[in-house]
Amino acid sequence: MMASPLRSAFAAILSMEGEARKLAEFALRACPSGTGRKAVDVGCGFGRNLIALRAKGLDMLGVEVNAQIVQRNLDAGLPCVSAEDFAQTNDAFDLLLMSHVIEHFAPEDLFRFLDGYLDRLGPDGYLLIATPLSSNNFYDDFDHVKPYQPLGLLMVFGEQEAQVQYYARNRLRLVDLWYRRSYWRINHARGRLVRSRMGRVLQIVDLLSALAFRCSGGLLGRTDGWVGLFRKVGAATPVGTGSR
């Protein structure tokens, strides 16, 4: 555990959260506040994005597979339903938000998952995705399956045909894209997991790396994720469902 002074300095250096700002910017572009447009946060967790975007005037609904988290959100006054209950409704939405969701699916499962939720987007609705890229700590998360890139999604959901195993019935067009950068960090080291003097050294190295990242405006860092805004441009009967 990082000692208190180090933890405080570290938090101060990394206090400006670029991904959260970009999510809010893209969400407000898709659903300007006060327009009555509706958004759903798929895989909302404990409601961090629900809280932030509702504070900016968006009409938000959270969907979560964990029943206990659904209840905690409801107890906190956040609009939230289970995935099963959501599937029983037929409301259309103007924005689908999927923040750190798609990397938990294998390709064929993600294909069906996305297509099912995209069916709930109204004409010219938007899909907003935030997801990590491959890095030396991607698989630190126990249920991370695969990192996805925008081009890969467009091969299945885009307007042009690509040589892939399946095509989606919903078509997407990439509207805007932002790549997340973060400080360099040594992940595969004994001191990360076992209490030792080296652990404190790694903490100091992290702090210096984070400081260099901030002072350089992100230049001394790595690209490790992205936020993309896609617009639904129609639904089509899949061209093919098998290998080509």
C-alpha cells in the first residue's frame, strides 16, 4: 500500500481525469442537455457516469447485471435496472454509453451483445465507447478478454464490407475519436505484489513517472485506451453470417 504522503502527491498529480472529461464532452454532443434526449449507461457499475452525466442535465438510465449493485444504485436515488428487466422493455434511446464494457467479451459474444443494444437506438442515435488498449497490465483485470480497436469494430459494424466472419445488422459511422494516454509504469515486478523494500522504490518511480507525464503534457507516457463516438446510420440485413 502506498504511504499516505506518497498517495496524496500521486493523487494530486493525476487529479485531472481526461477520460471522464472526454466522455462528458462526447455525451453532450450526442445528447445536448435540455433537449429531452435519453441515454442509457450499459454496465453502469456503481453509477460514476450516471452521477456525472445527470449532473450535466442528461436524462440517464443505468443497466447493470449485478443485482446487488442495481439495488445500491436505487438506494442512492439513481435510475437503474437489471439487464433482464431492460430486455423486457422496448423504449428507444438516443445514446448508448458503454464505458469499460466491451473488453470483457469474446468477439462473437460482443458482436451479438452490441447488435442487441444497437437495436434500441433510435434513428441517428449514438454509441459512446470507452475501452483500454493492449498493455502490460491489460490482463491484471481477471475478466478482461480482449482489447478492441475502432477499426476492428468498424469491420463488423461499419458501412463498408470487410472480410470478416459475420456482419452486424446495425451500421455505425465513427464521428470522433480520442486516445487516452497515461504514465509509464513497471507492472511485472515482485515488489508490486510482495511487501518488500523494492515496493517502496516502485512507488517512488511511479510518482516520478506520473510527474514527468503531467509536466510533459502527456508526451512522456503511453497510449493505453480510447473513447469513440459512433453514429447509427441504419440497420441492414446481415450480408453474411459465415466465413468468407
